[in-house]
Amino acid sequence: MAKKLNIKDKYRLLTRDLDWDFSYEDRKEAFPFEEFEGIKITDWSKWEDPFRLTMDSYWKYQAEKEKKLYAIFDAFSQNNGHLNVSDPRYVNAIKIFLTGVSPLEYQAYQGFAHVGRQFGGVGARVACQMQSLDELRHVQTQIHAMSHYNKFFDGFQDYSHMHDRVWYLSVPKSFFNDARAAGPFEFMIAIGFSFEYVLTNLLFVPFMSGAAHNGDMATVTFGFSAQSDEARHMTLGLEVIKFLLEQHEDNVPIVQKWIDKWFWRGSRLLTIVAMMMDYMLPNKVMSWKEAWEVYFEEAGGALFKDLARYGIKMPKYAETIEKEKEHISHQAWWTFYTHGHAAGFHTWIPTDEELDWLSEKYPETFDKYYRPRWELAKKMEAEGKRFYTKALPQLCTTCQIPMLFTEMDDPTQICYRDTVYNGDRYHFCSDGCKDIFEDEPEKYVQSWLPVHQIFQGNCGGPDVENVLADFYRMNLGADNMDMTDSPDEKRWKQWKGVA
Amino acid sequence: MTIEIKTSTLEPVRNTFAHIERRFGDKPATRYQEATYDVQSEEYLHYRPLWQPEKLLNDASRTAIKMNDWYAFKDPRQFYYGTYVQQRAKMQEVAENNYAFFERRNLANLLTEEMKAKLIRYLVPLRHAEHGANLNNMYASAYGYGTAITQACLYNGMDRLGIAQYLSRIGLILDGNSGDSLAEAKLNWTNESIWQGLRAYVEKMTVTEDWFEVLVAQDVVLDALILDLFYTQFDEWLQANGAQDVGMLTEFVQVWAKDTNRWVDATLKIAAAESDENKALLEQWISSWKESAVKALTPLAEEMLGAEAMTQASAALDKRLAKAGLFK
Amino acid sequence: MSKVYIALQDNDESRYIVEAIEEDNPEATVIHMPAMIRIEMEGRLTVNRETVEEKMGRDWDVQELHLNLITLGGNVDEDDDSLSLHWNE
């Protein structure tokens, strides 16, 4: 009788043992990108496989997940599941998801395919390949989940075209472009570790729970189904960082610098998720601040305590980030509300109950800084003077977010930073973004800043309306402007038989 | 009598996404279409890759093949992730039953020591070549252009990992899970002269820059020859020599090849039909890689099967090339 | 001391898994949220194959956990018999 192999030995024989030492070509030519970042890998064989899934099990389990998921998609569309959402305003949150997040899943597929080809160690390579395949799954299941909403609501229809062009979508797009343009190890710290391990939880766990709470069966199903892969990705992210730190002490400062950079980039990116949670979910699960405390401060805190033994410290700017949880969702939604004519979704003033909820959840800041703005907006709207700002916002060269953030110690003062490089002045929303630029200016001067591009005449024109309609392909008045009296709202009322 | 149920208030506003409508008209789209077309970002990329500053992140010029529309590469199987994994899950279930049956009934005991030695010498080392195929298809997926072709390369790359693992399990069945046969097969791969031609060919592919050329060298040329030599001719030899049960362990590859060749052939045909320049380039690549592949495999084929084997495998490849409209 | 955590989709299979976790980790806190169940604990949290099999009344592969898993926090140790989470402090 053959002896039984344990999972570790089996995986070693079936996967780790497949590679060999080259004799006919230079291995460095086959895996050329491993050295230029300064990371030192002394021994790939020390790689600990984060999960030991062979392809046969992968196909089996993933097919089971897909079967369940698509059964729900079919049922959802056959039963007009869109009629079950809590409030048509909710649908605008998932418009942001499709235009802003799903294309990132695609870039994650591309990035992991790249490192899944380039790492010299077969264990790391195969783990990245599997993640690449998962990420392709995520973009495709998201498209399929949204496909039904696209048939009944405006703003989903040109998500791919919009993602490549629209001003606020350049924020997520450039974030992933930045990571993919970096070397393979920085990509892993950026996406595999910082983003997957700490930050995506904030999107996929509390927000998806919120989708469930708002009757959106399609989104919660793809969200949680995607998360079931995410648990593997998180384990990979953690293994990568431990592996790099254990390989060579010279790797520690390089990794620390990437952590500082990518936690800052990531927390900036999540501003939009903060806004989705606090303002776009009509039925609330938890506030952004609460989610941040559970998933970033508590979970991230435990993680950094664990990594302290390697000499890794909490990310730089952690103190600023901690203060920001009180502010960023409010500052972002206000920006979109006032630029609601240029967004690809609808905006609105929170209802009185929602304002009360925000006051309760943000006792330190909401009544003091943000509620008065909404009271003013309400008054103006009642007078028939719904406010849209005409000016195009100045963008931060690094994160590409409009200058909407304030100094955290003075929330009435917008934060501006700038620096001069090669005779040109560049502008930033924060010290974090300025430092990131100054560390790699030759990279960030390449940023395709949508507002600059509009002013340079590269996006059509002459007016903003032409840019929006022709270059962005937005249907003005249907895809954007206020929720009140929008075609989305009119149709909803018709379906529900209310006046 | 027809009954018309009044549903006008729930009429969809549109049938599909705008980019799908621009391609296929205003009608409901398939899941393959929505999951595939125009998903990859094409314009206004932000930073040049530090690892290849002369190119953009997504750049069609990473191959000399030129396409007016990279989405011409429709996968005849119409695989998107969901259909892909469900198809492979069905195949793996059959394979799992086959392997379980083989082990439960101790069918390895029916193989002579000589036959086992032949399997370790000729079949099991292929797992390393499959690992090369995994790298090469990942390469095409990572640096290729347009979701239509890059997703199919990814699926193929993962298939090859799966096949490498199935081949490894054959080794474990033969050595009772000691791993000795895998070590021996690896030694064959790295040291035995009959394998060195193939190993050099595989290593050469991993340092070849043009991803479409890599695809041609791997999926078109080498795979066609290997399929014929190992999974047709050697399989026939096993059947004729009392080792037909081994077919239960390689059936997965045969079923897989039928499905994958449909995609490989279509891809080749589409690229060649696009322009005379593409066709000439493909013929040039194929001729040169085929020449080295035949040279590389000949000692192995002769020892394993006899003098005629390589000619027969070559003819099988030529037949497929002709079907794709090449060398005409 | 830091908490490790695991979150599962709220469905029938998860109920057995949660039961098994509660039995083997009496210190764990189980939190029910919309569509998900979150379990957190200080120290080491372990999901044992045997206990889950006992609860389900069938064979259960530790890797099946991934079908219902939403997220986790902590270093993962996985073998044929269990999956456990811990922080090094």
C-alpha cells in the first residue's frame, strides 16, 4: 500500500519541483526584472507556500463558486431583482463600483500575470498566477452582475470608455498603473500586501454587507464570492512581505518605504469608498469611521505588531490617516455634490434622518464642520437654486484627487503643498503625496491629469459640456446631475407606481 | 390566441453596454461578449513601466504581428472565467475518478518493471516541459494585447500547470508516493541526452521576446508535435504492449487537447488572414521553430517509438498549419 | 494582545463550521452581521477538520473552507487536519 502524502509534501512534489536549473540559456534573461529594485533574494526555496491548491482542486472549488454565483445572477435578472433595492439612490454606489473598481480588478489580473511570469521562484510564481486568474474572475463576475442594472439605470453603459478618461476615475486607474509600472516586488507590496491585506477588506466586507442591507443580491453575492478568493490573496500578501524581510536585512528599508508610500496611496484611494459607505447606502451598516477602526486600526495594528520583529514600523502618516477618518467622506461627497454635473452618477443632499445619523456617528466633526453646508444646500435647493460649481478642480499630481482635503488640524483650511521639479511647479493635496512625488519625480511627471488635459485641449471642447458629452460619452442630464427628477428616479417611480 | 402580458413599464432602457452595442448592435449580448470585449484599458495610461520604459503598460507593439482590431481573436470555445473553470471542473472530475480507480485497483501492479521504467523515462519528464508551457502562456497573457487573446492564454497557462501536476501524479503512482520516480524523471530531463534537445528548445522560448512568437513556438509548433508523439503514438504503443490502463491517466490531456487545439487553430488562422505581412511572419517563425523542434525531438522520438515517428508527428503539424491557411 | 479573525458567509454550511469553531475555541466571540458571520479571538483560533466533520456528518476537506470564507486576519497555518490563525507577538 502506498504511503499517504501530506498536503505540504504533495504540493512540493507537484508544484515546487517542476522548475529546473537552466543549462542552455541564462536564467537571468528569462527572469530579467528581479534585481533592479535593489531587493536581495538569496534563496527562493525558502518561500513558504501561502496556500497549497493544485489546479484540480482549484477548478473544482472555483467551479462550485461560479455555479452558485451565476444561478443567483440568473434568478436576479429573471425576477427583476433591481426592484428590490432599498432606494434607487443606492444604485449610484455600484455605478462607481463598475466604472472605478472593476477595471482595477482587470489591472490586478495583468499585474499578477506579469509577476506570475517574472518571479524566479516557482512557488511565488504559481501563487501569483492563481491570483491573476482570480482577478480576471472578479472583473468578469462584476461585469455580469452589473449587466442587469445597466439595462435599467443610466451611467453603467460606457464604464470602460469612461474609466480611461473621466477626471475622478483617473484616481483609481493611476493608482494601479503606478503599481504595475513599478518593479515586481514593489507591485507585490503595493497590491499583494498593502491593498489586498489591509485595504480591500474595507471595500469588500463592510460595503458588501451594506449591499446586502440594501437589497442588492447581485452585488453582495459577487462581493462575498470574490472575497472567498481574497482570503487566499491576503495570505499571499503576508507571505510576500515576510519572505522579503527574511531574505536579507537590506530589504527592510526598501520594504518600509514601499509600505509608507502604498498605505498613503491606498488610504487616499479609499476616500471614494468612505463616501459610498457614509452617503450612498440608504440603509446603513456602519459608518466609514467605524469600518476604518475595525479593519484598518484594529486589524492593521495587529499586523504591524506582528511585523515589528523584522524592524517594520507603522506606515508613515499613520497619525494623519487616523485623523482623516472623521473628515474625508464628508469632504468627498460635498465635492461630488457640487460637481454633480460632471460626475457619471447622481448626487443628492442627505435626508434629514441621514444627516442625523451622520451627526450621531461623527459627533466630533459633523455638526461643527459639515452639517451647516448641507443645511445651506437644502435652503438653496428649496429656493430652486441647486448649486453646481462651474470651475474645474485643481488635481493633486500624485493621487490625482481634486484639492478637497483640508489640513487635519484645521478642517476649514484646504491643504495645499507644492514642489518645483525641472523648473515646473507641481501641486499636491498632502505631505504624503508630495513626498511620494519627490522620491520619484520622473515617474509622476508622466501623470495624465484629466483637468490639465482638458485645459490643454486634448479632450475636445471648447466647453466642459463638450468634453463631458463627446470625450467622456456621458449622457448629460441622464447619467449625471441631481437624483431628483433624473430619468433613473422617474423610472423607479413608474415601476413602483408612485407619483 | 396569444396572450400579451403588459410589461411595458419594465422594459429595459438598453440591451447591453455601449461598447458591446457599438460592436454587435443593439441587442442582448452574451456573457462571453460582455466579459471580453473592450475590457482592457487602451488609452491615456499614466506611467511607463520602470521595467520596460520604451513601452506603455498596455502596448500592442510587444509583438511584430499587427492587428487592426485585437478583439478579432474570438475564442471559438467562448471561454470566460466561469465557463472555463466549469468546463475544467467536469474534466477533472472524470480524471479524479480515473486516478482513484487506478490506485484503488492497484493497476500499477499490472505494469512490468520495464514498462514502469519506460514511463519514467519517456512520459513523466514531460511535466517539466509543461511547466515551460505554463511560463510561455503566462508570458503571452501578461504582455499580449486585448482581453480576447490574453484571457485564453491565461486559461491555457493554468491548464499547463494542471497537466504538469497530473503527469507528476503518474510518477507518484508508479513509485508509491516516494517521489523517487519524479527525481529520476527530473534527472532524465536535466541530464539524459535524449531530452536535451527539448529542454534547450523550452529554455530558448523563455528568453524569446515577442509574445506572439512564443505562442507560435509553444502552442502551435511544439504542442502539436508533442501531442502526436506522446498522446497519440506513444499511447498506441502502450495499448499494444499491455499498458493500456495508463490511458486512464492521460485521458485528461487528450480531451484538453481537442478543446485547446480549436482555439490554437482559430488564433493562427485569424492572425494569418489579417494581412500578408502577418502570414509571412508566421510562416517564417513556424519554419524556424519547427526545424529546431524536429531536431530537438528526433532522438527522443526514435528511441521511444522508432525511425518513422518524427515524420508522422511532423505531418500532423503540417495538416493543422494547412487548415489555418498557412504555407499555401 | 491582538485579535485574529475570520468571517464566513452566512449560509447553512457556515453554521456547522461556526459551531465547530465555537466548540474548539470557547474564548471566541461570534458576531452576526448582514449576510456574514465574523468570529474573533485573542491568541490562536483553529478550525479542526474532525470537529467540522462531526457537525456536518460527512467528510470535509479543510480547503472546502474557502468556499464560504470572506476574510481572515492573522498568519495562516493550514494542513490536512486544520486551519489556524495566530499573530506573532
